Amino acid sequence: MNVEPLEFEKPVAELERKLKDLRENSKEIEVDKEIRRIEEKIMATKSDIYRNLTTWQRVQIARHKQRPFTLDYFNQCFDDFLELHGDRHVGDDAAMPGGFATVEGRRCVALGHQKGRDTKENLHRNFGAAHPEGYRKALRLMRLGEKFGAPIIALIDTPGAYPGIGAEERNIAEAIAFNLREMMLIRVPIIAVVIGEGGSGGALGIGVADRVLMMENAYYSVISPEGCAAILWKDGKHAPEAAEALKISAPDLKQLGIIDEIIAEPVGGAHHDHVAAAASLKTAVLKHLRELEVKDTDTLLEERYQRFRKFGEFRER
């Protein structure tokens, strides 16, 4: 796959271009030593860049248009995915696909935010920003999972819930708030995975779970770095500073106890190898699913409640 490099990845891209040119001419010219030298330099440059990523660089990776999206993970990780449509009130929301599936023989409900890769698909998917009917559809599917004893896997990848007039008229805030309450009471295991952007209430609307996992280069935040910069500095150019201050990267959130596990990505990010990224996600989900399946329902619900109650604790000296 021809991956479009981000600004900070351009030194690697330039070296890879030189390597490709050398290999294409290697039949005519003896360039083995030069090829090995460039290969070593590429590995060293990649190691230096990806070992020391800033939070803002992780945000850029999380937003990469070639990154695997929810339906890509459904196709790679699940079998027999059967999409269900509609919220039974207003209509269907293409930004929040979901349905029944199986993973390693286990029946489950799989749902999540879906973005598009081009303008046409992004308009259809509303750039991954769900409407109220998306959250109501998600809850309908969760209740179906509860009815049939199927655990719920929710993949989070949204800049935030849709803030348009129509969404406000159909009560987007109530739809999300209702999900927060009801997900606390769902009597089957729930696993949420932040696979890209985890923006604001739009992410949390399907993020109340027994386990919250996060891809290595995803972010999870109450506000976007640009939005934070616009409020605090009155200028979006301070987004990199805001990203650092917000502590929105997976390593920061793991340290703070907000998430339970960081899922490793291929070198350079999940967009460089969809298959490897999906394999890592599937392994992590199955591990936590096994741990949750042995718990009785009352214990499951109490631990879920306590998990969120402990956020924001502090001690006075």
C-alpha cells in the first residue's frame, strides 16, 4: 500500500524513494553496499522518529485517512458480521454501523464510528460524527446483545458527535446522556477500543465499558487540541501545546488509569499495516473478553460502576 507520509515522516519517505530508485537500477549497476547503507539509515530514522513521537504527532497519525477504520477491523477481526440498521425512531445513521458478529466462535455485538476515505464516503458517513439516531441505534444493538447474552465490542473513532442544528433539534445531548446511564446497566461484558480519534461526548456515548483499550497512536480527549487552543490561546496554531497539556495520548491515559491497555501498532502506525493492527486488536479484545466472561453479572456491574467512580480522585496532604 502506498502510504501518504505525514510532515514529520518525510525524511523516511525520501530515503525510501532513494532506495526504490536504487533497486530499480541494481540490475545494471553494483549498488548492494549503498542499498544496505540506506536500509540501515531508514531503520535508524524510523526508530528515532517513532520512539520519540510527540502527542501532536500521535494526533496526526490518529487522523490519517489511510488508517484502518471500524469496518476494516470488523472485516479483519470478526466473522459473519451482519449489519443492522435504524434506531426505530428517526432512521439509520451511516456514521455508526453495527450488528451481530462472531469472534473466535463467540457471538457478540460489534458497533462503532465509521469515517470515509474520500469526499463522497465522508459525506455519507458524516466524517464519523454520529447523529442522535446513531447513538440510539447503538443502544438498541446493545440491548439486543444483552437479550441474547452476547458481549459488546465498541470501536471509537470520531472527532465528536455531530453539532449541527438537526442533531440539536433531535436532542443529541439527551441521546448521549441516556447511553451513559443505560450502558452502566447493560448486563453483559462491554469492551470499548479507541482506534483513532476519541473526541468528547461523541466518543463517550459508546465508551462506558468494563474495559477501555486504546490503539498506541490514538487519542482520547474531552476536546480536540484545536478547540482547546482556540479557547485558551484564541489561536488554533497552539494545538501542539494544547495536545501536550491535555494528556490525551495512550501512554498518558494508561498512567492516569483512564484506559486499561495500550494495543501496539505496526512501526509507523496502523495505516502502514492493516492486517497486523487488526491482529493486535483482536488478541487484546479476546484476552479481556475471557477475563470478563467468568465474572457473575452483579460483580461485572459493580466493577463497571466503580471503574468510572474513581476517576478524578485526589488526596490532600
